[in-house]
Amino acid sequence: MAILSHVGGLFTSWVAPLIIYLIKKDDADKFSAENAREALNFQITLIIWYFACFILSFVLIGLFLFWVVALANLVCSIVAAVKASNGITYRYPLTLRLIK
């Protein structure tokens, strides 16, 4: 479930990590809940970044930054999934920890 929360974020944004977090947060398996929480926080932060890119697109820099954010999403999600498969909770860089 931990790997699915990271990879699911690539395809469903915040929906898959939220569902996994809500299912696993009270279980004895804290590893999946921690990974789902990290993935959810990252996806929420990405929404904020995409909104900032939209605003900055009126100055044309946002168009470039949009692709940077999308690439960061892809790379970080893959790295997080690999770390989760090795039993390590990955902490995404530059992520707001909104859900604790």
C-alpha cells in the first residue's frame, strides 16, 4: 500500500494517497500510513505550486515552471516508491507538512 500511495499520486493527484491514508491511519501498519501521509502532503503542495505556475504564466515564466514542477512530481514520486519498496519512509523535499 505504501508504494501504491506514491505511484497513485502520479495518476490521481491527491485522491489515492488520501484514500490509503484514511484506510491505514488507524491500523497497526504505521509504515503505509506514514507513506500515504507524505504522498498526500506532497500532492497538496503540488496543487499550490501548480496554482502559482498558473498565476506566473501571465508573465510567461510560469509556463516553464509548470514543466519543472511536473518533472519534480514524476522524479520524486518514483524515488519515493523505490524507497517505500525498500522499507524506508521517504520525505519529499520542499513539501508543506499540512497533515500531521
